[in-house]
Amino acid sequence: MKIQIVRDVLEANDQLAGDIRNIAKKEGFTLVNIMSSPGSGKTTLLERLIPALTNKEIRTAVIEGDITTTADAERIARMNIPVAQINTESFGGDCHLGAEVILPALHQFDLNNLDLIFIENVGNLVCPAEFDTGANVNIVVISTTEGEDKPLKYPLMFRVCQIAVINKIDLLPHLRFDIQILEENIRKINPMMKIVSCSAQTGEGFDQLTKLVIAKR
Amino acid sequence: MKIQIVRDVLEANDQLAGDIRNIAKKEGFTLVNIMSSPGSGKTTLLERLIPALTNKEIRTAVIEGDITTTADAERIARMNIPVAQINTESFGGDCHLGAEVILPALHQFDLNNLDLIFIENVGNLVCPAEFDTGANVNIVVISTTEGEDKPLKYPLMFRVCQIAVINKIDLLPHLRFDIQILEENIRKINPMMKIVSCSAQTGEGFDQLTKLVIAKR
């Protein structure tokens, strides 16, 4: 018999992440992990994206990660879809969601009746990128107010994601910000990245984002 | 003889932070640690604040913390003040600056000829709050585009700081954002917090911020 040794936290996390992907395959849902800095607009984005998916008869649920508060989960619950809240404060104020908290959150859902489950990770452009949540797709949201240099300064985040959403394009006329430089910087780190520009406030760009997310199923 | 046991990383960090405060006292400088989410405007804020301090014959230096790149340090160096760059990539891509990286950075300066040394921490509203850098003053920068709820969602950051700078007030006319709610949320977490609103882009509010920083010496 092979004896398994769990070497460290990251290895244990990777094992659980693999288990989660097996569950997703078996139950037939896609797990999508959304990451960003605090205040980039992840919740507002979900408030636009989920009704668009519901319209196309795609059944969604959300796992909300925050250090503390249930404010975002309450906003999501208003859309009448299943939502699970993880407060990392109980895990020592963790700065990210690991697979070990995603797994029990998933078990709160009727997985058989879901097509897409979103994870809204803790607002942090550093640590969440280091921990595999078991997601099938990783999305990074970056807002126009954060400056063009962020992909270069936080490269791991842009390496582990397949889709980059540039949010808050409605503010472009008021900013000293060049969206082309941001796109170039994203491609310097990850030439394969799918990039969508949108405004979760006005809805601009959401047709394209909805299509991209559906294509990833 | 008493045998010292260093129990864990945080305890070792606190010991070094105490050493740094002793050096600051002996050499007569004040160490100011600036923290925020990525893209809240820390570097632009320093580009306004430092010339204002130089005008008042206050001698400054900056320790720049980034996971990778020297982009911010290069901007600071243009003001002809001493700057030390810490890239945490060499320390495993750390998401914060600990006292163990601040101490050698300080030794790069002629400490005897400095009044105020700024630390521009890694852009992250979570982890930097957990590590004492040895600073005498902690400042959090929060921009108007990040939403009113951030103090409630990232309470530790607002607990460990003495000054909160609300940046990007020039964007207020274009946002669905209530600055009074943000201020109330800050005071819920930290009733003693000094709050200054400003725009590092236009310069509004910098007279007050400069006075506040000078008063903390």
C-alpha cells in the first residue's frame, strides 16, 4: 500500500482542489473563481452577469468570500439564487479562499441542479492567486481606476487567470489612463489571456462577457 | 542568563519592529508606513506630499515595497530624495513588508540626516496590517472608487492605522459613492482615526494632509 505524505499546506490544498474538480466533473457544473483588488466591482459584475445567464437558462450559485460581513452575500441573495458565505475571520482572518473552505461550501448546494458556480474571492490581488480553489476557470477583474501597471506588479494573478475583465470603462473620460497600455501589460504576462472591457455600472460589454463565460462551460 | 525563545514569525517580527523604533528614536527620524489596495494612489500621493515637506525643510526618504518591478521607486527617485527598493519576489512573493526587510532598507540611508522616512507597502488591504513594520505612524489610503464598505470588510487595516486618507475625491461627481458613509464606516472600526479627503491628482486637501503628517513627528 502506498503511504501518502501531505508535505505542506499548499500540497494539501492542491489535493483538495483536485477533489473539487472531480466533483464538478461528476455533478456536471463549472466552477468559476473571480479575483481582484478590493473595490474593483466583483459583486456588481455578478449582479449583471447572473441575470444574463439566468435568461439563457443557466442555473447559477455563488460562494462569497470575505474576511468579515455578509454584505455581498445579501446582495447576491436578492437575485434568488443559492449563495454560501465564507467568512475567513474564523480561519484567522485569511487573505484568500483555499480549497478547504470551498469544499464544504459546495456541499451546501444541490449540485445536481447547477450549471455554473461562482466564487467571489477575498479582495486581494496577491494571495488568492497562490491557492488553487479547485475552479475550472479563473477570472481577474481589474478596474480602470487602478492604473495600467498592475499586471506587471502582480504578475502571478495574471498568470493563473484565463479571462481578464477590465471594469469601470464608464470612468475612462475622467481618468489619466490608457486602456491599450493595460492590455499590452496583461499580454506581456499572459499572451493567451482573453480580455473583455466592460462597465458593471452601465452594462456595456456584458454581452461579450456573458458569451465568454458560457463558452468556458 | 535568560534564554530567549523566538516562538513564531510574528513574534520575531515584533522584536525587530521594536529594534527599528529604537533606531528611529536614537537617530531622530519618524517612520511612516503607507498601506492601501493596489491602485489607490500611494505613489502619486507621495509625489505631492514629499515636495510639500521639502518646502518646509523636512528631509524625507522612501522605502518602496513591491512584489516585482522598480517602477514606483523610479518615480520617487525623480524627486531627488533617497529611495530604497524592496522586491518581495526574492522572499517568495510576499504579500506584505515585514520588519526583517525594513531594517536592512533603513541601513541604506544616512539616517542622521533624515526627518521622515516613508514606507510604501505592497498594495494589499489585508496582510500588511498583520505585520508591524516598526513604523511610528500607519496611514491607510482608500480611494473613492473602492466603495463605502471597505472599512467593515477589512477592519484590521483600519484598526492599526492612525490616519485614513480618502483619495481621488476629484472623481466624486462621476461615482455612486457617499463619502459620509465611508467616514462613518471608518469611525465604526476606529473612532480615533484622523480622516483627510484629498485628490493626489489635483492637489486638493494636501495642505491638511501635510500638516497632519508634520504633527505626527
